[in-house]
Amino acid sequence: MKILVLNCGSSSIKYKLFDMRSNEVIAQGGVEKIGMKGSFLKLTLPDGQKVQLEGEILEHRAGIEYIFGVMLSEKYGCIRSLDEIDAVGHRVVHGGERFNK
């Protein structure tokens, strides 16, 4: 089972992809400066190598698509299909009256 965890901020998206069978993080990184000049995606590969990819990322949807593209890529990919992701979680900072605990 693979679980993608997201934390979207006003101009960033951080993510980790967990493989629950092996209890390992198989992908992690983030998109920074969404909607600004100089936006980029940074990721840490399973061997610890850090990579930064420049790109024009104008909105959060494009940031998510960029993350998926990298996860599926031949060079930096960790999955073959988005169908391998069984669940997605998102950090909630203020859930209002409904999500208060």
C-alpha cells in the first residue's frame, strides 16, 4: 500500500510518498514559489541525492501535475502508474467546527 501525503501552503506544496509494506519513504520533496518567478520542484531520491528542477508553476494544480510527472518519470520516478497510490492525505491546519481535533 502506498500513501501520498500532501501539505499545501499559499505558495508551496510539500509531499511524501510512503510504502506502508516496507515502512519506507519512497519519494519526498516540494514545489516552491508557486505563482512566482523562479518556481521549482525539489526532491530527495531514495539514495539521499537532492535534485532541483526549475519550472514555471503558476498554480497549485500545475504543481501537483508536476509532482506526478516526476514520480512517473523514467529518470526520477518511483511509481509506474498513479494507480499504485492507494490513498492521499492532506494536512489540515484549521478545519473549522467540523475538524477541530
